[in-house]
Amino acid sequence: MSVKIESNSYLTEEQQQVYQLRESLERNGGNPVGFLGLLAAVLRGDTWRKIPSGVNDEEPFTNFSDFITAKPPFGLGSDVEHVRVLLQLRHPHEGVDHVREEMEAMRAQVRELLGPAPDEDPIAQDARRFGAYARSGGWVFGLLVARSVQPGQGHGGDRSSLNYQRGERIDGSSVFNKVSAKRFAAMSGTTSTRVMRFYRAWERAAAAGVVPTFENLVPGQDVELPEAELWSEYFTKYEQSTDRRESIAEQAEAAGTSYTEAMKVAKNPAALRTAILGDPKTAEAARKALTDRMEDDVDLQIAMARRVTAMPELKKAIVTEARRTDQLDYVRRVATEGKLKTPAGQLIDAPSAVVAEAERRLAAIEHLEDPNPRESATEAYEAIQELVAQAIDEDPDVRVSEQRARVHKVLTSTARNISSVSDAPLADIADEELIREVMALQESVNALIALLSPQTGNRLRVIDSKAI
């Protein structure tokens, strides 16, 4: 059934019908009345199977997709996806039962002939992914991460928060916000560590100008990817799964810093040491990092403790710092709690003047732009102590109570010390010197009792040391 086409008058009846369908598709934009009705007629009569598939080709079409894409006058010269879109249009007369039934039957037949749309077809989706990976290798996965992940964004989030909120581009189109590596990993069924390997590889490639930077990528955006062979220069060479690298990667994500820069430092300890020795700011950063690490690193705690015990100047500094901390805490308690501890150890209500001075001193320390904490705390502590001594001296009742507390403190300590030798074999170890010391102690006790006798009457009896 070979046909030579010179004008429309020589087309077969079937070709005339296809020609009208193509005219409806091209010239009037696929008006539902014309295109949908004609397409239903072509399918109902199986017309597309009754015409040759090409010039000097007697074989008719066997595939509906080929019929759609074939050049006129044999096919529609269109695109399958274009036809799918037109099928979603509603025929103006679908409110009429027989028209609606005809349109539903036509659409069902087209879906059967064309198969599922690419977005619905799992095989087509896998084929596209396979083709993309075959062409560009790991860059495909790198792009998925680079356009979707912003480390630390939203702290993980969920579907009801940042992950699915829409932003807006300058041109008014929608764009989804990026998510954290942890959230992206949870959505993909992998680990944030693996996600960050791809993120860091893309970061290095962007720094080299091979791919767009993260700031120029938004979720869902496609870009031209480099050759597959180049991926190994930015991924395999660096992203070896070692504990040291993974630990640095996790810290980089948590701090929102560059993993690449952190690895450069980690690879050159000598340069790091030089920077610490030569630059106060670097030394301060190193100090803070070591302090933070010691919270969970027992081995580092032990190493630092050994280092301190081996350096007398450090031991002295620790004692001084501990004293300063205690002094500052004392001033802070007076200012915030209104209580103070006297030299004899009593906890009493602080006079209002002492509280006001403590508040003033504390505020001055906390608002100094470049304070010397040690000197500031000591000065504040000594000033408060001077006021406390003055307040005790001016209040007779407090003065007596303080003196009594001091005597009780001394006597209690003395009694505790005497009791501590009661278990010793005194009869076996006693010599003349030991006996003289005990007798001198007894005489001191007798003297104290004599002083207390006027207040106690006959309740106290002076013990004659000569009777011993």
C-alpha cells in the first residue's frame, strides 16, 4: 500500500482523517472540541493502524507512540508528552453522557497504548537514573545533595516544618528550602555521614570552579554535570571512611564550617602549632576547643592533669584561679542571695549597704570591656570583707555571736584533734616530752575553765594539774 503524496487530494480516506487530526493539533493548539473528537474517531476506527508508516513503506504503524512522533503526512509530527497534556483538557460537551463516555473510553485506550507516563513508570524512572549515572557517575548524587542540603538547616526538622516550606524566587516562582544533612539522610534511608561525603566532594569541586556553588543551587534544579571520570578527583581521593575524617566531618557540620579547610589544618599539625605559638587569637581558639573536648575525652583529661602536675607554674596558676573563683562566687552570693558567711563561718543576712556594694562591684566586673578577672574579683572580695568586718564591729549582738562562733570553731577543732589520738597505744609510746605536752595542754584547759567559772558557778571544777 505504497502511496506517493503530491497533494491532499491524493490522500486516502484514513490519511485525510489523520491530516485533519494533525491540523487540529498544530493550527488551533489542540482545541478540545476538534482534537479530542478527532482523536476519538481515529482510535475508534483503528485508523492509525491502516496507513503506511513512512514513504515507500507498506507496513502500517504498530506502535501508537511512533504514530504520534512520525513526520506528516503519515503521523502527527508531535511529542508524546504534548499529547498526554492535551488529553487532560476537558471536552466542552462532556456534560452530555454519550460525549463523556466517548472521551473516557478514548483516554483509557490512549493510556493503554502509550503505557504509564514517565513520572508514573518505575521502569522509565530507573532507566533515566541509570542513564544519568552512566553519563556523569557520582556527580548525579553529588548534585542531589548539593541542591537539597544545607548543613545545620532546621536542625533536622520534619514535614511540618522547614523541610517542606516554600520560599519564593525573585521572579515569583516557588522554591523549597534546603534541609539539614541529618534530615536528608533520614529521608533517603542512609546516614548523615554519607550525605556529607558527597556534600564535601561538591564543595571542593565548586571551589575549583568545576560545578556551581551551593548558593547558586535550589532544590530540584538541574545543571550540566562534568564528565564521570572527574568525580574521583573530588570524592575517592578525599572521602575515605576513617574515624578521624568522619569525626572532623561531624564537627564541621555542627559548627557550620568548611570540612575542606578543617582537613587542611588536620593534615599539617606543625603549621597548627606554629599558628598557636605565634597568634593569640589562634591560641585562644585552640584553648576553647581543648576545653570543649575535655568534657567527653577522658584520655585528654588525664594527659592534661599529668602535664599540670609536672609544671609547678601551672599548679600555682590553678590554685590562684581557684581562689579567684571562690572570691567571685562569694561576691555574687552576697549580691544575688543577700546572705554572707562571716569569718567565723556564720551564715547571716547581709546588711543592705553590703548587698548594694556587692551588686555594684559585680556589675562593674561583668561589664568591663577588657577586664582583669583575677584583680577585679580580689578587689571586690576584699572590699566586701572590709564592709562585713565593719558591720560586725558596729552591731554588739552580731559581734558577740561572731566571737562565740569563733571560739566554738577552735574548741571543736581541738577536740577533734585530741580524739584522733585516742586509738594510739599511749602507755607504750609515752615519753617525758609527750607527758609534758599533755600536761601543758591540761593547764591551758584549766585556765579556760577558770575564765568561764564566774559565768558557770559550781558547774565547772578546776582540775589541779599536779594531781596527774
